[in-house]
Amino acid sequence: MPFILGTAGHIDHGKTALVKALTGINCDRLEEEKKRGITIELGFAWMDLADGQRLGIVDVPGHERFVKNMVAGAAGMDLVMLVIAADEGVMPQTREHLDICSLLGIRDGFVVLTKCDLVDKDWLGLVKEDVSSFLEGSFLEGAPILAVSSHTGEGLDALRAYISARAHELRAKVRSDIFRLPVDRVFSLKGFGTIVTGTIISGRVQKDRDAVIMPRGLATHIRTLQRHETPTEEAHAGERCAANLQGLDVADIHRGDVLCLPDTLFPSRRWIVHLHCLADAPMVIRNRTELHFHHGTLETQARVLFFDRQQLRPGETCLAEIRFTEALPGVFNDHCVLRSSSPLRAVAGGALISPLPPVLSSREGNREERLALLATLADLARTASEADDVSLCDTVLALRSTELTSFAVLKVLTGLGTKRLEKALQALTSSHRAICCDRENRAYVGSAAFTRLGELALARAHELHEKSPLQEGFARSAIAAGWAKDLAPRLVARVLDSLVAGKRLVAAGDILKLPGRGVELDDRQTQLGASMMRIYAKAGLTPPNLRDVLDMVRASEKEALAICRVLTAKGDLVKIREGLYYSQEAFAQVLARVSTWFESHDDLTVADMKTILGLSRKYLIALLEYLDQEKITVRIGDKRQFRSHQA
């Protein structure tokens, strides 16, 4: 299994010398580092194990001024080697580095006492006791403490054997399969162009494929890959990797950027974090405090906001919102570190609970409900058990409420690999706890939110029926007005289709109505309708224009049109065109005479229609166009033919 071994410890405790003694590689590559004898930047090496596996090693600086570089290196570690000089023992950066590793979620490691050739056995025994006491309560409590000398070689073989054994024992991390390479170096080589390096923290990548530099979304193409300075077709999580990028200059990319595949990460300027303030933190973190924020290889300024308090004291833990000046990409259960400016040291850190959080304003009315869901996610982040995958997805969808969430976004919000996420979603959909509303993008919504939208749609339908009792039904857009604002169109369509399928709405084409609800006329409208029918019945084949009818019955146009819709729906009136209606009896006469004509004729002209009906041109043209519209006749040039004859 590929994994990264990282160093940690105080300045001048021999981290770089130890790595060189183990691997033969000097991680101090800068002239200033060699001149001053201290590590400033991250160093990288590798060690070949007995079984042929190549182990990646990250060497971090120990000076307090370069802790930000140490955090960048620690972000990709699977196993930490805490280096403590036997002649000095535990020092300030020993403590801070151990705190940082803990905040970053590193849970495996061991201790190496260097420079053992400078002390006698009694002193070495005292140092081991002191280190064991120091580690109590930390994730390294009870960890092996190995003594070595990089100068004489004492203990190095035992250390190599131990590292090799741990390489086989170390359990594979539960990782997302989203490919992410946080950039720790960017440079240019003649003949190659721009190259970025980093530790792949999740997923895998192949050469010769399109990629993106986040958070700015810069498109690029990975031409070639190297793993431990050896060309490779593919690189995996837990490996150091160098990628040769096409289409970008060195100036376009910075440490802290993330190399990923297109449409896999979604930056946000707000994160929700389960934040823990270190017990020995030198300060109380007050609400809205600005701190140095570290995530992956990135360092930036961020503001901390609390939901249930005005300050976070040392040793306390709570949910907090982290706000950035630019949007950053993250994945559920990523870890971060917060450092104060004065004194410059780690004070807090924790796990990312929601990288794309909902609004938690008290004005929204569901603040407490959403905070409870976030607390549930924090509990699930700590266990990270496959048995909790369904609960994790269920909680994420509940937190997203009515926002349709694609499979790609769900991978970010849950941190689950593709197969585990698919399995969890299948369980949710089969138990009707989640609804797939967009099969193309595999987008989902929780059943509670889906049901709530259905109730809002029905309430809107009731409202429309009450406001417009003379309408038989309403367009989908009318029923969606209000409650569907800002919702994905496919979600709205799925809600309405579900109501129709459940017979809670009745569909006639694109018109929807509540079951059992038709047009309802009050007494006045019933009387007006009867008066209008008498006018049309008396007029026969030459009905008046609707405006003339309005004058006769003394009704408004709006009211009369509504009544006409009712009478048309009932079949009492036939709407020939806007403003022109025939009584059913009169139109039946027209249809009968036209049918009789076609019994002995193949064609019908305007002149023939005048012969049949004896009407003026304004009626004849309107009637002929209506017959064409209703597919009773078909127009061919200036003539009509009976469709039944054509058939």
C-alpha cells in the first residue's frame, strides 16, 4: 500500500540528517539551507523496502518561523516520525508539531531519539522516560521509541526494519476517490515547461488527461507524471507525484492550489468545521477572530464565527463557520489547522463538516434543525465507518433540503468513494428516503424535502382554484409559482409528476387541477351564462361578436371570457376564434351541411361554403380555418378536402 512517512520535531534535532542516513538523499536542496544548516522548505526523499515497495518521505522544517511549511508537509502524511534529540529532549516545536499532527487527523507514528552517540545510557534512559510522559494522552501514547545516531549509524538497521514492518501493518486510509494533489512546489524545467509536485491525498490520476488547478478553475493538461523521479503512467493516493502541465505558466500556480480533475471539486467561501481549541493554546478564540488558516498545502487568512458562543476557550470544542476571502475547495472530513499571529503558534484545528454549507441565518427559521444535522455529521466524521454511510448520505441530503444535489457534489459532501456512495444511495432510494430527480446527472433530494415541496404545490393549486373558480385547471408554471423559485427545473417537474402519479393532481396535457375540482359558477354567473346562451342560440349561424354580447348582458370582458371558457368546456359553445362563438346546435348544422356537400363533391371552396351556408365572408373564412384546425378538412391551395375522404 503506498503511504507517506513524514518527519516532525524541533529545529536542529536531526530530522534531515536522519532522512539522509536512511535514504542517502539530502532533503536540503536550497543554497540558504545548506549555508545556514537548517531546513526552510519541505524536503522529499524515498526509501526502498525489502519487498520492492518504495516509501515516500516528507521532511519538514523545525524552526518556529517555518511552521507554515511544516503544516503543508504534514497534510499528506500517513505515518509520522517524531524526531527528538537525545541531548535536548522535548522542546517547543516538538510540542507544536505533535499538536499539528493531531489536529490534522494523523493517528499513526513512532518516536526516534537522534544523536544518541552524544549521551550515555543513563541519560538516554531518562530521556525515554521523559518522552513517554510527554506523549501521554496524545495519539503517540505508548508508541515505540527508537534510539539512533545518524553520525555513527547506530540503530539505523533496527529503524529500517521497523519502518518496513509498519509499511505492511499500516491499514489503508479510508479516502475519497476524488483525485487531489495539493501543490507544494511549482517550477519550470527546460524542455518540459511547468511542473507541480505534491502528495496525492486521494484518488488516482493518469498521464495525458485534462485537469484543473483549483480554486481558480484553470484548465490544463497533464502531459507526463513522475513518481519518486521515475516516469509513470499512473499515480495513486499516498504517493509523491510530479506532474508536467500544459497550457499554464509557473506564475499561474501557487503553493496551496490543488490539481484535480474537471467537475470534481466545488469551491466555497464558507466552511463549517468541528473545531477544537488546544488545551495549551495561549489564547481564547473570540467570535469573528481572524487567524492563519492551513488546509492541505494552503495558508491563508480566515475569520472564525461561532453559532452558540462568543468565545472558544482552550480545551473546548464546537461547530464553527470559517470564512475566506476567496472560495476554497474541500471535502468532508478534511482536516485544518488554525494558528494565531501573536504568538505565532497552532491554537486550534478540526474536521471539515460541510464544504458547501447551507445558510444558517436565524431568519431562515430552521437554524436549530440545521445545526443539529451538522452535529450529527460531526459525529459521523469521527467514526468514518462504512456502516454509517447510509446515515451520512441521509443527513447530507437533509441538510441540503430542497437543493438538488448531483452525485459529484455528494462525493465532496460525504467524502465517500464511488462504490460506497452508490451503495448508500441505492439503499436510500429503495427505502424511499431519497428521490433521484435527474438520472442524467444522478441528482438527488431527500424525501422529507420532496414531500414538503409536494405539499407546497398542492397548497398553490388550492389557492389558484379559490382565486379563479371559473378556470378548469392551471399551467404547470402557474402551480410552480412561488414555492419553486430558485429550484432546479427537473426537481420541480419531478414533484408535479409525482403528484399526478399519486392522483393528488389531475393532468390534461400541460394543464393541472385538483381532483374533483372543476369550474364552479355562482348564481350571477349562472344567470349570465344562460343569457349568453339564449343570445347565441337565437343568432344561429350568424352569432354576434363577443363585445356585442357583453353589452347585451351587461358583463365585463373578464367575467364573460371566464363564463365562455366554462360553456366551451361543457360543449354548449364552440369557440371558432377569439371573440366568435357558435352555439353547439348552430355549429352542428354547419358540420352537417359540410358533410352532406362532400358526399357528392371532392373539394370545397369559399364560394361553395357560401352556397352551403349563405353567410358573409367574415363567418366563412373563420369557419373554414376552424375546420382545418380541428382536422375536419385539409387545405390544398384554395380548396379544402374532407379528411375522411383522404383516408
